[in-house]
Amino acid sequence: MKADNLIVTLTIEFAISIVNYAELLEANKKYVIARQLLKSGTSIGANVHEAQNAESQADFIHKMKIAAKETEETEYWLLICKNVESYPDCKILEEQLLTIKRILNKIIITCKTK
């Protein structure tokens, strides 16, 4: 892990949390939601990681915006999980995601003003 880069570290940790939660969902035969959440939740970090080797500032911003969009989709799936009684608690995931969203938005805004 790139310990010196907060957003990279947070998104990797979040992806690991998402994998663990998706496995829990699959163990309870909640396959459709597990797959959707796994795809969007791990995509955040993949895009952030890819942005670290962007070809230009515009490319960096674009990749970070894609990561930000994936946070919105992930938030949607977590909202469903939160509101279905038979699903495991996802409060920690929601908190992690909120932190990531705030940092991504700050990065995007800061880059645009340079």
C-alpha cells in the first residue's frame, strides 16, 4: 500500500471492507446486491489507484471524478442494505464511504482551481 497517500490507503481499506461485506451477503444468498456493491465499492479504489499515474492533470481529475461517481453508486447500494432488515449492519461502511467522498471532492475542487 502507498501509506504516504491518504486517499489511496483509505480506498484500499474500503475495498477490503466491501469484499468482506459482500462475502457475508453471499453467504446469506444475497447475490445480486453483493455483486453490485462489490463492483462499485472496489471500483472507487481502482480509479483512485489508476489516477496516480495519470497522463495529465485533466486525466487525473477525470479518473477522480469517475471514482466520485462510483461512491454515489456505492452509497445507493449501502442505502438499500441499510434499509433491508435481513441484511447485516453496514454503518461502518457508510462512515468509511463518507470520509472517502469528502476527500475525493476536496481533491477534485483543489485540482480544478490550480
